[in-house]
Amino acid sequence: MKSYQLYINGEFTNSHSEEMLEVINPATEEVISRIPKSDENDVQRAIEAAKASQRDWEKKPSIERAEYLYKIADRVEEKKEAFIDMLTEENGKTVDASKAEVDLTIDYFRYMAGWARRYEGEVLPSDRPNENILVFKKPIGIVGGIVPWNFPMFIFARKVAPAFVTGCPIIIKPSQYTPNTACELAGIIHEIGVPKGVFSLVTGKGSDIGTPLASSPDVQMISLTGSYPAGSKVMEAAAKNITKVNLELGGKAPAIVTKHANVDLAVEKITTSRITNNGQACTNAERVYVHEDVAEEFISKITNTFKNTKVGDSLNEDGCDIGPLANKQQIDSVEEMVNNAVKAGAVVKTGGKRVDRDKGFFFEPTVLTDVSQDMNVIQEEIFGPVLPIVVYSDFDKVLEMANDTHYGLSSSIFSDNMHEVMKASNVLRYGETYVNRENFEAVQGFHAGMGQSGIGGADGKHGLNEYLKTHVIYMEYDQDIK
């Protein structure tokens, strides 16, 4: 069993508390590693190191900073199989899902490195003679990055890569449930010689790290991917210094299946959207609204698909489509939501309970029907392989029901009628809408939510700009100079 250390100011070090936390394999419930339990003293050490490195890091040409990203990507690719196994072990993903995440991580580092020569300022016309208005884009400063447990490698890259290329030192706090891949990535960053203080890794509980990081006057942005309660606490702490927050929080993605949908395609793509990452992604299809004309066919087919979805430990069993949920709290929450829905009148078409195994946090892929709009499974994020289905008859009404949530991250519609698609695209209040496909974003797009799903966003040029601040120069000159 491996014990990790913090990474601060270019060195691996123990925490101030010298306490350790255990990391559990969710498939076997065995302890697989130990990590330091950081406290405010460790956070402050990381901040001081970032401050010391900030000026030199900003002055380094962006193309030189980008070279570190290419090197990280190359090293991850060299160790790809080890990362796949480690990610599966700490998170519970299937091996195929872990492979996809590792590949995406490599791609993301390289994609963001490519922006080194592409992000730019502007020159604007002035209202005065003999004057130019110059708009500079500069690094925002020290960034605190809080990474969730559901995509621990990819979201590590999503925060570190734009910080590096724009010249921002960054302090990463991985989830206490899935820190191993982040600790190994810190090892790679050390190996390739990233300057001291530019990158730090502090491990431990969110409450011990998030608040001192967000409340520090020396941190210019907090980028958090996580739950709404976590985002709310970080935002409250950041308000003290008017620190910028970049938050990607929960989702309650509706999938609308109209009477003009290709039902087989809808079943395939909604299944993928629901069971990806064992149902633990903020963009997963969380609820389905199906038109009454195709409801019987859709429910029959998707129930059969869920019933034949294999659940297991992908590291030790072949052909698994779904692994365990990430931790005990998660499976307890999913089980409670399903039980409450059944008590309120929902019907379990398949699944509905924990998988009968000696160990592990496995939950059966579940389809619920006879679900009403006011039920908790429709209103609150499930974050597990559970699909509640509502049958509708009126298109305008279903758009209202899809918008009836305080979340606004992703949504989808399945229809071969482009008038329906265009109307839905204009009415749905979500950062993303997927048409006739599964829910998952592209690195060159922009991943952002509305409402309580967050502030700001990630990916593409718009995500890169989150790490930049604008400095405007009004430059008068003497036209008659000889």
C-alpha cells in the first residue's frame, strides 16, 4: 500500500498535522493508499510558494510554459496502462471508461498547450486623435483548483493546463476519495522540472482546505468542480476578498424524447448518458420525458437495455458496463432516493436496489416509471445509475417541465423534426443542449452552466479566458515627433 505526500514549493513533504487519511477501493472496500490530511498551515505554505514563483512564471513566454504541458502529456501516455488501472481502482470506473478518461487527459494537455500562440489582446479605435487603445490579456494570478472524485484525472488537466499556458501558478486540491492519480501527476510535474511554486498539491478534506484557499487575499481565482453546497461555501469564503470564482456544480439534465424521435437511437444514447461513469457525471441524463405516442416502446426497450447491463469490478471481471459507486455516502444517497420515490408511487421496472455482493458499493441499473414532476428523483441530482421517466403529451408543457429546476448544466432532445429541435434549443435554460446524441462535451467547446449549476466555465477559448484578466492602455502619442 502506497503512502503519498503533499507537493509544495517543488518538494514532496508531509502535512503540518502529520495525520493521514485512508483511500478505499469502492469495488472491494479495501484500503489502497494513504494521503496526508492537510490543514490551513499547508495551504498557506502552498500560497507563499505560488507568490514567490508568480512573477517569473508570468514573464516566461507562453510557448515555453506550454512545453511543460506537452511533456506532461507525453509522460502520461508513457504510463497510460498504469494510470488506467489506478483510476479504475480508486474511482470504480470500468476499464474502458478509465481508458477514455486517460486519453482525454492527454488530449486536453496538448490541446491547451496549442493556445500558447493563439490567445490575444486587441487594438481598438479611439475617440481622440493621436491615441491607440490597447487591450492586454494578462494572467489572473494564483489559482486554487478543487477537483472532484468523478473525473479526477481529466478535471485535474482541465484546471492545470489553462493555468500553465496563461502563466498562473496553481494549487490543486484533489478529492480525498480519489487522490492517487493526482499524486502521480504531481510526480510527473516534478520530474519534468516545472519551476518551484508554480504547482502545488494539497490533499485532505474539502472543509480543511477549501475555505482557507478561497478566503486568502493572495488567491485571485478559485476553480471548483463539485456539488452545489461545496460551491456555495467556496463562494461565501471568496466573497471576503471579492475573489473570482469559477464553479461547475450539479446538474439535473432532462432528456426529451418526442413523438418524432428515432426510438432506438434515443434508447442507445440515453443509456450511454445515464450509465457513463456509473451514473456519476454532472451532465448525465438524469430524467427522461417521453411522448405518450412512443412511451410504451421506449420504456420497454430501455428497461431491457438496463436489465442486461452488467455490473461488476472491471479490474477483475470481464465485460462490465458499470462499476461501483465511488463511496459509501454515494450508494446510501442513491438507495434512499429510489426508496423514497417508490414510497411516493414510482414503479421499479428493473433494478431498484444494491447488487447482492459481499463487498463493494454496487447499485443495480434502475428504471423508474409512474414518476411525477414533484418527486425528489425529478427535482434533485441522483448521481447514480437510476433513470426516472415521465410520460408527456404536450410539447410546450414538457419544455416547462424540463426547465423546472434550479440547475441548468446540460439537456438533450431526441427528434427528427428540426422545428421541435430549434424551439427546444431556444427555450431550454441550460449551458449545453445535445441533439440526438449522448451528453458529453468537447475540449474545444465551452462547458458552463446556468442557475445553480455554476458560474463561468471551462474548455476552448472561452474557458482559457477565465484564467486571464484584461488591462486596457490608453496611449496618446505626439504625431509631430521628428
